[in-house]
Amino acid sequence: AQSVTQPDIHITVSEGASLELRCNYSYGATPYLFWYVQSPGQGLQLLLKYFSGDTLVQGIKGFEAEFKRSQSSFNLRKPSVHWSDAAEYFCAVGLNRDDKIIFGKGTRLHILP
Amino acid sequence: DGGITQSPKYLFRKEGQNVTLSCEQNLNHDAMYWYRQDPGQGLRLIYYSQIVNDFQKGDIAEGYSVSREKKESFPLTVTSAQKNPTAFYLCASSYLGTNYGYTFGSGTRLTVV
């Protein structure tokens, strides 16, 4: 069955440090891949998505993600985090164009001043 | 501006009462979804609809009901049969045939008192 795993429930980084949030999926073919961000008490906002082509995708707010087929991974990165990046981040997977999206359980990012 | 609107933002309900959460979108999206979010559990799909007058159960449909009489609207009723209704509820919408990702509303926090 299709699944999404975010191994880290919480991550703490210092402001200005680099960030990598991990995401692994389970599926035989290349799925549609997404990263969303959620601020407390708010809805989810799409950061970036991957369908095909270049495996390094750029998103909003300075985020990028790299699709690695051999590792079934789609990790989110940012070179230098800002205090405003503190939020919960969700990786998500869709099998095809009309399928439901399956969400990981999220990684909460904390920023140290 | 196009978007998806959930109302109310906060809702209090007495045990044994039904309550309806509103979700309206003006994005001309085909599909609409309801998710429940609890701390540490990510997003769990309650119901979804890909076309007017049709909807399917998600992973945790028991104790909930929906309708889709208009393309723009997908209200969720939390019935008295839902044993633990206190949660944050998110509505989302999307086009079909693209899997560009979902657009989310800002959520409704339901508390049973």
C-alpha cells in the first residue's frame, strides 16, 4: 500500500543554519510528490511539488526538494532558516492525477534564536 | 481573490448535538476533501467528493456525513455518533486530471463541551 514516512517528529535548528527534512514514500512507480507547510491554527500551504523532469525542484520561501528514485525519498531543504520558518511541514504523495493525496504525519520545526 | 473559506473558525458543541462545518470554494475546483487533524496524527481523510451529488468515504468516515449539492460547497456534519469529535478540521479542494495539489482552507477548531 502507498505510504509516506517522515521519520522526524520534531527538529530544532538555529536561525541561519541549514535545514533538511526527510521524507520517504512507498510506491512502485514515480508518484506525484508535495511538501506543505502549516503555521499554528492555520491551513496548509503548498511549498513545492514534483511530477517529473528535473529532480531538484524549487519552491516558495527559499525551499527546495530533491527527488531520489533510488532512495524513494523527497527531502526538503533550505540553506538558511529564519525564525518565521518555525511551523509544521508535511510531505505528501499522490499516485496519479486523479488520486487522493496521502500525507505524512508531519515534522515540527523549531528555530533557536 | 479565489480561495477556499471555512466557517466558523471556532465551534463549541455540547455532547449529543450534531454540528455542521461549512466549506466553500470559488476556485472552480472539481474535487473537495475533508480532513481531521489531531496532534501527532497528521491529516486523516474523512470524506471526499469528485463531482456534484457524489462522495466517497475516507479512512475515518464513521460519525460524519457530507453533501455536495453544489460544486462550490461541501459541508461536513459531525454527528452525535462521533465519539471523539474535538479536533481541527480542514477542508481542501483541487482540480481533477492534474494532481497539482490541494488548496486548503484555514480550518475549523471544534471543541465538545
